[in-house]
Amino acid sequence: MHLAMWSGPRNISTAMMRAFENRPDCVVIDEPLYAAYLAATGLDHPARDEVIAAGDTDWRRVVERLAGPIPDGRALWYQKHMAHHLLPDMARDWVHTLTNVFLIRDPAAVVDSYLKSRATITPEDIGLQQQVELFDAVAERLGRAPPVLDADEFLQAPEAQLRALCKRLGISFSECMLSWPAGPRASDGVWAPHWYDAVWRSTGFEPWRPRTPHLSGPGARVAEACRPAYERLRTWRLRV
């Protein structure tokens, strides 16, 4: 199975990648379209030059690989994607050859966390609007809604959520998805030192705790601009 998890930044996307990577039947790939996205947009992200140098800036080659054979003879290929890395001029047909899941988080929490690492933010930076567009395309092709995970609800019951997701996907649940060794992985993108500090310290999903972000100015406006997309996707979230 080619499993694509479409998320935005400052979600639990890397922890989710750890959970799947801990399965013996699974291989993972970390944001494979990031180099092509940075090269095409010219955006100045942390480690921009390193990301471009380490990745492939030709999205056509990237997607050909992503839809191709699963590496290392594994049964499951977990692909961690940022929805906004799929730019408007990139083809979409390959997405429908994958099994697609959507991971969302309240935009106020995303913006609050994002602004701790970068000085500015736009709605396009957090991917929710792009997630809605992609969700609609996948749902139309499938004739049903694909799975949606809400990060806050997931962290309140990780085992139950993972069991439900695995059942929905038709794969077995494994207890090994709930914990993993601390530290970096060879599969981490070269941007990891700038973004993955908490995940590197983790040995499992962080305990859920309520957060009340206090946003103002541009940050508040971005969160509110993205809220309709979040609320729409949230109506399809996996319930356990």
C-alpha cells in the first residue's frame, strides 16, 4: 500500500511518521516534494539551500517514484506530505493511485506554533486550504470521503485512533506504533534540525493538553482565514 498522509506544518505529522516507521512492514519518506516546492516558489525557509541540494527539484521525477514500487520490498510505504507542497501547476492524477489520509489541526494552534520558528505567515503556508481542494478531488474520485484525523482528538486517544485508522485502511494495528526510540532517523529530511527538536526527544505521542493560543494582528487573520477549511474537513474526522 502507498499511504499518503496530507498535512500542514506544526501538526503531529512527524510523530505520525515515527509511528508508521516503527512498523516492521513499513518504509517512510519525509516531505518528498519539499525541494521542488522551494525551488519553484523561491521562498526562504530554514535550510533552503540544503533542502534543494538534498532533494529532487523535478516534481515529475518525484511523483513517478512515489507512485512506483515500494522500496525495500515492504508492504507499506508511508509518505509524509505537506499539502501546500503540491503546487497548482503540478499534476494530480498520481495522487489517486495512492491511499490518501488527511491530518488536520486547529489553525490557531498551527499559527501559534509556526510563528515560534518563522517571523511571518500566510494562509498558504499552513496548507489547510490546499487540503480542502485535495480532499474534494480525492472524495470525488473515490465516491466517498477519505479518512481525516484531527490532531487534538488523536492525542486524546492515540491507540483508539490508530486502531480505527488501521481498520479503515484494511491493515493490521501494531502496538509498536505507539512508541519509538528517541533521536533522529536517517529518514528525516535535512530540515529536521530546524523543526524536529520535540520529535527527536519523544518516545511516543505527547500527552494531550488544552492550549489557548493568543494571536493578534496578521497571525490572527491567517488563523481565521483558514478556519472555514478546518471546520469543513473536521466534519469528516475519524470518530472513535
